[in-house]
Amino acid sequence: KLPQPVKAEAVLHDARRSGHMLDIEIYAGVLNAYNLLGEYECAQRVFREMKRVGISPLEPILDQLLSLFEKHNKPYMMFKLLNTASHDPAPLKMQQQHWNRTVQAFCKTKLMFDAKAVVKTMKGLGFEPDAHTYVFLLGGYILVGCKTNEILLLWAEIKENLAPTDGSTPLQLNEELLNGFLTFFVKYGYFKNALDAIAKMEEQRFWADKEKYKNMYWHLHKDLYTSKHRSQRRVDMSQERRKQVDAFKSWVGIPV
């Protein structure tokens, strides 16, 4: 309570060497003292020690530490903690939301390479990315900027996961994810992909703000294909894309 967790931890070790059975409250007190001082590496060490000696249940402690690291913008600490929790000895019962929170923390700080590393690790442990995972990745790439190729690859990955060929559970889309991609596609003029997202939204009966997308079109693309000085060859080459644009305009209620 002073707090002097180094001294407290020394007493704890002496007690254990003397054969005393220590409960979770004693360890939690030392853990909280380190956290109060912002000595998060020491807190991680205490957590590993608790896991090694078989203190339980550790799942509430895991949630507490994740929340603390998340609050103080420590995504690497979150990832390190999950790695400790998921491996021997005595791996803890993990949940998808633990991994998603860590992915989100990396995305918020624009560390997309590390966010993808978290996704790879969680997949290796049997957790498949869900709609929330992809919402965070999409938001991260948009936050970074100039990541069009990565977002298009992410969309392709999502479509593959809707009907996986390896027997895994199909991805369940949500409204936030599809609206996020639709906004991106309309903003940057990927109307083929926009129509694809719209079709999936209509399949799921998700809501879309057509007025918002109509205003985006007028603001960003109102002069698209309006030039009277284009050659017939260029008109012919863009014919398929013009059909896609017209289909989108029809969807939002713009006369074609």
C-alpha cells in the first residue's frame, strides 16, 4: 500500500520458500502496486509467476491487465500478455475479444504490421478473424492513409472467408464492416466493389444511408464520364465501368 512492491514481492518469495500456500489476493496486491507505479514489465513478470505456480483463476487478472494496458496505450504489452496467457504451462481460456482488443490497440496507433502479426498469432491458436477484427483493420489502414492496395486485399480476404474451402466456420458480416468498406469504395471510386458490398448488405438486410452515399457521389464524382471530348475508343474501354457507376447511381436515386 505504500506502495513498495519490490519489498512485498521479496516477502512473497520468502513465504513461498517456507512452504506457505499463497492465494490470488496476495499476488494481486503486488501486481496492483506495480501497475500503480506504471512498472508494467514488473507486472507482467508477476503475472508469469502466478501462472507458473498455478494461481487461479487468472482470467479476471488477464482482463484487468488488458484493460490497463489498453487504457495507457500499450499494445505491445497487450500482445506480450496474451502470448504468456496462451502458452504452457497451464494456458488460460482465451476469448476472441482478447485478441480483437489487441488488434484494435495496434490499429489505433497505426502499427498495421504488428496488427497483422497479432491476427497471424491468433489464427495459429485457432481463433479466426471475425467481423470486429476486420472493422479494426479497415479503420487502421484508413487512419494510416494511402493504403488502397491493402484495403482491397482485405476485402478479397473477407470474401474468401465467407465461403472457406478448409472446412472452417464461414465469416459472419456485420453492418459496421460493410458500411465501412462501402464508404471507402465510394470515396475512391471503386464502384464494382461498392456494388459487391451493397449486394451483401441487401442479402443481410443491413441498413445503408443512401443519402450519405448520394452526397459523397455528388461531391467527389459528379463530373465522372461527363466530358464531351473523349474519344470513342476511350468511351468503349470504359463501358463496363460506366455500367457499374450507373448501377450505383440508380441505387442511391440519382437519375442515370
